[in-house]
Amino acid sequence: MKRFGTRDGSSSSLPYAASILVVAALGHILVLRTWWFHDDWVFLADAAGLADRSSSAVRFVSYDVYWRLLYPLFGLTGWAYGLTRLAIHATTAWLVGRLARQARATRAQAVIASLLYAAAPSAFESLYWGTGIVELLGVVFTAAAVERWFSGHRFGRIWGLAFAALALGSKEVGLFLPLLFGWDLARRREGGTATWFGVILLSAFAAWMATLLAVDAGDAGGYSVDAGRIPRNLCVYGFWLAAPAPWQFVATLGSRWALAAGGLVWSAWLVSAFLGWRRNDRRLMFLLVTAVVVLAPVLAVGDHALPRYVLGACIPGALALAMVAVPARLGLKPWGTITLGCLLVAVTAWGVHHRLERRWPAGRPVHRMVVKEEISCKVRDGLVQLRGELGAGDRLVFLIDPDTTDDDLHYLRDAVAGSLGPRLMLGDDIAVDWRKALGEAEIGSYVILVKGVGLEALGHYRPRPR
């Protein structure tokens, strides 16, 4: 097999690899300015030894290993973690090209598929949010597992099984891998006892991970299984696979035209796959089935369907689009790849900027993650000024103003994960509480008044003597 991105297997693929890296990294470069919010504080606190999570086996690679490895190196330096997310996204985009070549795509189709994945609008949430590493690791390990399994390398299947285990320990996007590997062994009528045993072990591991997640999601209380929402969610995911940045919002769930557009995306893919099948080309049908199977774990999540959930399905989506839209005779010169890469960088960067800056008339960001990140930044900026006011063993109390609505309080507490964010920012020797009123127990505590999602420092609580 000719090496991806080369003309004859020996010439340099640097222009193509560079274009993929530039689109994946430079197009999303604005995400490096993001700060921690929501679940980020839970994983950081766990890595810092500040608070232990109850279900440590669930997604242990993306929930534990990643954070425990990087926290001693980077602490709370957000942009450093952001670089790892960009690097993982770029690696996945490169693997898309490898997978395309294994699927007998032309060089031009492979490169364009990689660039399309690198510029995928649905990658924004996973790259912007620290916890998005869950999605990114699940997708990159799944892509690596498939690429290695079908690589024809001597130890390819061993590496494929290893990457598949890492994928299953990161996110459920790889649940189909045991079925894929077993099907391939049965189809080829090959594979020794050891290989089959590895696939069986992988299947058991997948079942265990899925069971742990189901129990953990039930305990969390924010997720529910709603089989009645499967058709709607499938259509919405189809829409998000093709929709540009302005429509990559949760509000799409209630849009009838978006559902219709998503249905058209799946229908067009099915028609193309059927026509290809009649020409004895089963690749588009295989990619269609793969996309649906990848989405299967998130089809019944009710109203919790989110744009980032389609990131794994973007791989077969990019491959299918490149195979259909790019003629097999099309040659691809380095300057053409660079030009296309620059265009996609501009489009991707505009999409990121749009989501960061889009506001409601009242001024609040439209994207729920941007709201929480901005609130968390305001808390951080306020707490930075208090470092000289608080010492070891002191107590910080957030006093909730009676006029603060439940919605505002939810956003504020959610953005900083209750007491975890302030404790990480100030030090684990500072106690943090949220109160609606002050009593004797709060005497001497440093008080911050919570008004809406704003904060006002009141100083140390010294009640006047009666």
C-alpha cells in the first residue's frame, strides 16, 4: 500500500500533514483562551487529591489517567491542556487519511477527508471544554484501533486490541470495535486462538464498561433513557454532521426544519450507498452503518443530545463525503492542498469566533459552555484579589442574595462546581461554603455576596454586638 499523502510511496507527505495540522490546530486556536468550568473542576480536584470521585473505574482513561498525568505538570494552566486537545484532534484527522487509504480511497480523497474532519464544527465543544478530552480520547483511540487492525502489520491486531481497550476506557464511541474485529476474523476465516481470545476479552471489557457507565449515569441523575427520542435524535445528529457553526447549538433539538434537514442527510447517504452497492462498491454502505453504530450509545439520551456527540461519526461522514464529492481522477498538488487548508482555517476560525461571541439581546452568550466559562473567569478574577486576605485554615462563604434567581445560582454554582473550583484556585486549606444567611458559625469568615451571577466582596464577617 502506498504511504498516505505520497505520490509513489517515497516522496514527502509534509505539505499534506502540515495542512492537516494547521486546520486542526490553527483553525481552533481561540479555544486556548478558555478557563476551567463545570466538570473540569471535578477531574482537577480528583487529580490534585482534593476530592475523590466515587466511580473511579468509569472511563478511567479519560476521567483519571489523563488528568493524573498532566496535573503535576500543568496544574491549572488551561492553555497547556488545550494544546493536548488540539494535538489529539490533529492526530485523529491524520488517522482519517490513513483509514481512507485503507478503504481504497485516492490520495486526493484521503487528504480532503482528513481536512474535512479537522475542520468539523462539532469538534468545538470538545476542544473548548477541558472535559471534552473524554470525547477526543475516545475518538482518537477508536480510529487508531481500526487503523492498526486493518494495517496488515505483523503486530497490527495486537495494537488494534490495545487501542480498542483504551478507547473503551475513554468513551463508548468504541463499543462497536469487538463486533467489527470479530466480523473481520470470521469474514477472512483467519486468526489464531490468541487473536480470537483477545477479541472475546475485549467484548467482555466493553460489556463491563457499558454496565459501569449505565450505573454511574443513573446515580448522576442528569441523564435518562428515552427510546421514544431515538428517531428525533438520529435526525438531529444527521443535521449536526453537516451543519455549519451557527447551527451547532442545543436549541436545534426543537427545530423542525433541522430535523427535516438531518433526515435528508441520512437519506442522501443511504441513496448514495445503495447506488454504490449496485456498482459492487460497498464502502459507502459500510461507512453509513458505522456512523449509525457509533451514534447508537447516544441515541436514547432524551433531551441530552449534544453536538459533540457526533464527533466520532464525523470520521465515516468525512470519508463518505470525500469519496462521493471528489472525483477519483482528481490529482492533488501541494499548493492545492495548502490553498484548501487555508480556506478551511478561515472558515473554522470564523465558526469558533461565532460561538464565542454570539449573544442574546441581554448580553449573555448563547452557547451554554461559553456562559459557564465566562462566569468561572469572573469568579477567578475576583478570588485572585483575595489571596492576600485569606490564610491557611480560613473560611470563605458565598452569601446568596435573596433576589438571586435559582437559574442564576445554578449557573454560578455549576460553573465553579460548588466549592471545588474556589478551593483549587485558593488552596485546599481554605474551607468554602454557600449560605443563604449568616450565623455564629460564619463569624470571622470572609464573605462574598452572590447577586445573580455577579460577586461582591464584603470582607470578614464581624456581627455588631447587640
